[in-house]
Amino acid sequence: MPEFLKLIPIQQALNVLLQQMVVKVETERVHTLEALGRVTAEAIRSPIPLPTFPRSTVDGYAVRAADTFGASESLPAYLRLSGEIPMGSSPGFDINPGETGLIHTGGMLPESSNAVVMIEYTQQVAADTVEILRSVAVGENIIKIGEDVQPGEEVIPAGRRIRPAEIGGLAALGILELEVRHKPVVGIISSGDEVIAPDGKLTPGQVRDINSYSLSVLIEQTGGIARRYGILPDQVDALEAACRHALEECDVLLITAGSSASARDLTARVIDQLGSPGVLVHGVSIKPGKPTILAICNQKVVIGLPGNPVSALVIAGLFVVPVVESLLGLAEVGVRRKLIARLNTNVPSQAGREDYVAAKLYEDQQGYHVDPIFSKSNLIFSLVRANCMIRVPADATGLTAGELVDVYLLT
Amino acid sequence: MPEFLKLIPIQQALNVLLQQMVVKVETERVHTLEALGRVTAEAIRSPIPLPTFPRSTVDGYAVRAADTFGASESLPAYLRLSGEIPMGSSPGFDINPGETGLIHTGGMLPESSNAVVMIEYTQQVAADTVEILRSVAVGENIIKIGEDVQPGEEVIPAGRRIRPAEIGGLAALGILELEVRHKPVVGIISSGDEVIAPDGKLTPGQVRDINSYSLSVLIEQTGGIARRYGILPDQVDALEAACRHALEECDVLLITAGSSASARDLTARVIDQLGSPGVLVHGVSIKPGKPTILAICNQKVVIGLPGNPVSALVIAGLFVVPVVESLLGLAEVGVRRKLIARLNTNVPSQAGREDYVAAKLYEDQQGYHVDPIFSKSNLIFSLVRANCMIRVPADATGLTAGELVDVYLLT
């Protein structure tokens, strides 16, 4: 009954899965205002130059730069004021040699002007005369047509998750619809004779199903659609039937095993029957989450997660999130940004496996500090109390108080 | 016409606003599965202990610890096997002195047992006899009733943004509904004679409204509801009427000014007429975003944002996001986590103001590196090309290539 798993490092295990998984490309069209968090299905090219006209970047006077050469406070240049350039329309007049026009930030430059003198370095000395106190170079204080974006230029690559900046950029170009990837559908099955639904009444020996809920929202957070298929007993036939049904409707299937070793072995057996090639990885050198199963069954990803809710969330963050990102077509998959923090307490570990320890990060004048939250057997509320996870690298036998460690925020 | 603003540091400006703003507490009840990203309106206490029964954390044998004292590989203890404890129900038998029972991870301990010996340190030598090869202490390999959570204990504080971990914790406790804060409604008005709607056709001198779109989705990302009130010309009466109408329907009003100095001055004048105390801050020592206006009008926050779309997004991140977080009742407001990266290129700056520079962060074996993206006048696609902002502290006259700098991810 003891487990003899061949443990594989996290990155290697993930690569095995990502390399063999089949990504079906399905897309849909959404309004730009509904596209936040969605992933572009194709590169977006600009239909127009941006800006579409030469604009002033300051409040000042539009000039021919040559007319200002040599101008200084002691020896100003004097230009004839031809008028004020209105906002939102063509200037209505041109700048001939020796002439200038009042222009506002964002205003359109008259055709023959090629620079703007900031208002701070000018003085209107008569109704039709402006004193220029500083010279400007050609192109100074203006943005040329197409300086931000050229017509036909790729402005957003395929596989980009849309942020407020992209939505702004699309609005600037007048692009009000875009093609995004479908949200992958991830099925979740909980198993375990001891597990009941969260709305059930507990009798002695029973626990409520945490994983269906926590994994559902993690999947939604990542940009997928979660579908829950209930709780199955530790019974091969029933579990297998439920898995087959779920696999027909989903792109990915997650099975969280009961927590006993026999329940976990049963999950592996069932997964192997769901289709070929079946189980690719059984056992990852990580704590928590060692008995993780990564599989592909008839071109669909199936992941067997530990029953322990903390282990399940940690493993889902490391394996399910990249799988969903990959199905979304994201250009970068599995990127996790780390913060560096000073550790307040020793963290023991074993060499040869990567550990993740729930912890509390805080900032003071000296920077970031982190307090590990030790809990027996990874109780769910240790994670609720945490705002980050400390990573103990595989080659470390522990971390020492005072050293700088890698932490990943829990969001 | 030049601006003479009294510039105030960012944190001081934010504090002025947060201290004077009035937070109206309105709540609603949502299903736990719909609560991701919402903010708890009240502390949540556990109705039950967790676990609800003493559980084994390993696969092994439930024992009275005293029966194992002195046991070793060379001198094992022999215990009588009373049976196997089923998952999901009461053990059905007790452990008398000299007895043991097979138990699985998560199984319920028989009443008189007080420890579990891991299966690795046991051997079943006959149908009814188990050899114990190591002693265990009282409490070893078990979780006691209430060890994760005590009945009545506060498990989630008020003002906490709900993450997958909290959803899991609530499922564990059978809490399927919770009280969360209303989403604050943020109105957005764009102004500027040169600004047209994103779906409009450009004529020379015109630009499309970027800010209504980018700010809308930023507000939704933060947990608010955005309401767009269109684009107003640079005209006091029309702008004021639109603002009054919006303020009746919203908790916060954002006005992005036209980009010329006169348009910005007009915004300040209009805001001052909307109610007392009116403008609190006009001018923040930051680049981009100097001409920011922070105001409270009849107990509602009104923020005048620069018309430049990059400036508007940077300022919204620094001021609008904390205002929405504050209205949501978040315990921590305005917390931004920074990464440390090595700078690839010099970044010039002026002492006395905080600068934010769009940049590209990447990671290699040596850690994080960051490339600033320089762009004239903060063009929107410089932000689209960026994945972070570099912060240049107010006391620095610039940053030097090779130094470690603070960066904030753009999400």
C-alpha cells in the first residue's frame, strides 16, 4: 500500500504535458468593451496612422523652426501672429516665413510649420507680434503622423491577454470588435467516500467538498469556464462513467482524489482507462502535492489533483493554470512573477523537492518581509490567512531566517 | 495662460482625498460561488469546529501512543488489529490497550486512540497482528477537532477581497451565501473639442475618445461599475450640466479634460461649482499626470484626470483605484506590490517629482531586467507595448543603467 512514485521536477512535468497537449483553436467576436481579460485570437493591425495629423505636445506657438534659430532672451526673434489654431479641426491658415500661430496641446500643426515653441519661452508683445525667447529644432514639441503607430502596423499580437491599455489602444484606432479565443471548459469531479457537497449536513467522518468550489473560481479567474460534475464515491465504475461523461463536454478534466492512498491509486487507474496515451506523470517532486497525476486521454488533458484542498490549489496554480493559458493561446504560459522578501523564521525542507509554504507578506521601511504560516497537513484556513506562498527551491534543505526568499502572491 | 499649480506629493494628495471622503456602506447577499473578487461586508465566523472530528493526516495505524513507547526496528511492539476504519463514517470500534486499527488519510480516529503510526513504520505480520517499528507521541499524525478553526472564530475579516482560498474555506464550513459590499458606481465624462467617440469618423484635428474605454475597464477590474456619460465640448455650462446629472447617479465622477491648458482650467472651474468643499488638490508632483484634480463635491469624490490617455491611466491607477477600494471597504487601500529589476538603460528625471515610465520586464537566469520604453508625450501604444511601469522616486534625478529599480506590473 505504500506509494512508490517516480517523482519528476515541476517544470519537467509541466513541459511533458504542454508538449503533448492538443490546442484546439476556436474563436469568437466580442465588443472591445467586453474584451478585458480575453485573449486575442489574431494579431491586430492598425487601419490608420496614429496620430492621424501632426499634433503639438505643448501649449505654445507653431513656427518654422528656422525662424527661431539664434533666438534668446537677450536677442528674441519676432514673429507675426497669424491666428489661433482651434482644437478639433484644421488650422484654417498656414505659417509663412516669419509667421506664427497660437496652438494648444493636441492641436493640429499648420502645413508649413515644423516645430512648436513652448508658451513659457514666448511673449505676445502686440496684437499681431510674438516674441520668441528660445530657438527650437525641427520636430521639437510635435508628434508626426504615424509616430505612435503606422498604418498596417501590428499593434496587438495574437495571444495577448487584453488589459485596459489595449482597450484604450483599440478605442484610439476605432476598432470596436475583436476576435478572441473561446474560454476553455474545465470539468471538475470530486471523489472520496468521505466527501459531501458543501450544502450537505455533516455526519461523523465526513468532510465538505472544498475543491469543486475553490478550483471553479480559480479557473474562472484564469479565463476558463468551470463545470462541476459532483462528488463520486471511491468506486472504479462510477468514477469512470462520470469522467467519460465530463470529458465529452469539456476541454480539460480535473479529478480531485479522496485523500487516502488507495483512493489516489484508484484515480490513476481510472484515468488510464479514459483514453490513450493516459497517465504521463504520476508523482511530482513538490510539497504539497506529490501524488499529482498529469495525463492526456484522447487529446484532452486530465489532471488528478490531491484531495487536500491546499495541495489541490497549489497544484492547480502550477499545472491547471498553465494548461488553461495554453488552451487560451496565450503567448506566455505559466509565467509567475515573484517578489523578493526577507524571511522572518526558518523554514525546514528536504532537498530534492520544491516546497511551497503559505505565508504572510508585509512591507515596512526596510522592504518586504515574510512570515511563514506553519500548519499541520495544510489546513484550508492556513491559506485563507496567507497572502503569498514562499518557494523553497528543490536544491535547498530549508530556508534560514534573515535570508531573501522568493514569494508568489495569492490572488 | 501658463500653469502655476501648487504641486503636492502623490501620497499626501491621496491622503487628503481619502481622509475627507465619505464611504456609504451598502451591502448585498451573494452565493459563495459568485463572490470571487467581491469584498466582505462583515466578519465571517465559523459555525462549526474544523475539522469536526479527529482526523488522521497519514495512511497508517491508529494507536494509543503509550502502546508504542520504546518500539523500534530491533524491538517492535505488537498490536492486535481490531479492523479497518472506513472513510466517511464513524470508526465503528474503539481502540483498547494493545489494539490498533488500519486508518487512511482523512479517516476518523477511534475515541480512545490518540496517534497514528505511518504505514511505512509498520508491518502486518498476521491476520490480526501488526508490528509497530517506531514509537509515536500523543497527537502525532492527527489533527484534533477545531485545530484549523474553532467554533465562533473569525475566519474571514470584514473588508477582505474574496480569493479562491476564501471560497474554499467557506465551502468547508458549509457557508453558501455571504454579505458583500455594493460595487461603487463610477461615472466617466470625457471632454475636449477635439475628442470624438471611438465609433466616429475622424476629420482633421480630431482624436478618438480613449479614456472612457480604458478607464471603464480599469474600474471594472477594480470591482466597480463604470458608467459612461459621453464626450462634452470645452464649454462650462454643458460640462457642468453633464457633471451634475452624472453625480446624481454615481458614487464617484471622473472627468478627463481636453489636453490644452485652457480645457484643464475649465475642468477645475466646473468641479468647484459642483458642490463644497470642491477642489482639494490641483496639481500633483508626478510625471505623467501633473495637472490632476482631486475634489469632493457634496460628499462625492470628483477627480479631474489629464486628457492624455497614458497620464489618465497612470493617475487612475494611483488615485481612482484607491478611491474605489475605499468605497468597497477594503481593509488595505492603495497597496501596490513592486518587483525589483535591473535597469538596462538610463532614465532621466527631475528631482522633486515621482516619475512613472512604461517599460518591458523580462526574466533570465540572473533575475528580472527592465527596458524603459521612451515615447514622446506618452503615446497610448507605448503602454500597450509595456508590461510594467518603472518608478523613479521623487528624490532621484534619474536612474542609472545597471541599478536595481522598483517596477509595478501592468495588469
